[in-house]
Amino acid sequence: MKQLGQEIKAGGEGTVLDVKYRPTAVGKVYHPELSDDQQRQTKIAAQVSVLQQQSSINTATQNGYF
């Protein structure tokens, strides 16, 4: 199980924290009053999709497929 660590930055949407034992990862905890915002959920889903695509391309490139 991953654990959130030190706060990196807090802002209007929430707080960004580092992830213990994952030096290249961060987590974001949104303010509770923003959790039901459909537009924000759509934005996060799109961001995750882009990151997954980039990760797949990076893995394929590293394995010599491109």
C-alpha cells in the first residue's frame, strides 16, 4: 500500500503530497467540497488517460518497438 508523505503545495483545488517509497510520484487530495464536481472528475479522467498513453509509449520505446 502506498502512503502519502510530506505536503508539497496546497492550493484552490486541494493539496499535493509526495508518495512515500515512490520518489517520482505525487498524490493530490481534493478539498471535500469539490469531490462531487463532474467537470473536475472528467478533467482528472482525461489527465490519467494521457499519462497512461504516455507511459505505454515510453515503455514501448524503451523496449525497442519504436
